[in-house]
Amino acid sequence: MDNTVKEITEILDKKQGEEIVILDVSKVSNLSDYFVVATANSDPHMEALREAVLEYLEKASIPIVYYDKGRGYDWMVVDGGYFIVHIFSKKGREFYSLEDLWLNAKRYTYRELVKDEKNARQ
């Protein structure tokens, strides 16, 4: 798993992003290598998650291809090229059902990544 993707999932978790999932789409799509998917509990929370990811990418000098700048969306995207962060409202995540569109992608939950990291250190 890519370190940048791991860092982004940690940031989303620390900011109370919900149902964080990482999809390794590298073998099933030419759009990107990873999708990071999280749910926000409100519009301000969604903006806070986006801003935290953007701040990390800026500090790490990781180029940003695109990001949604508006407010009041059910789905926001931060595109880093080889990874795309998808931040949904609860309603948006149910409606768009992004994970169901990529059933052939390898799927990781944030908790699985944390568990794997702890096992690797022992």
C-alpha cells in the first residue's frame, strides 16, 4: 500500500471520517491506482475533511490535479493523479454506491490497514 494513501486515510480517521475504505483499482482501471472513500456527517465536516487532505498534500509537496472547491455537495473529490479521495455525505454515499461499481478492486478498510501495520511492527 502506498504511504501517501495510508497517510490520507490516517488523516481522515483522525478527523472522524466514517466508513473509510481504500480501493486498489490499479488492476481494473486506468483512471487511478487507489480510491480512498470516506463519509462525512455534515457539510462543515465534509469541508474539514477536504481541507485536511489538501493541507497534507501541500505540506508533502504532492501535486493536486483537481479538487472540488464548492460547498453543499453530496460528493467531493481530491484528485492526486494516482489516487483519488472521495468524500461523501451519507446520502451521497448510498446513492452513488461507488464501492459497488468497483467490485473487482481489492478493498481495504482503514481498520485492516492499522491492524496490518501493528502486525508488521511486532
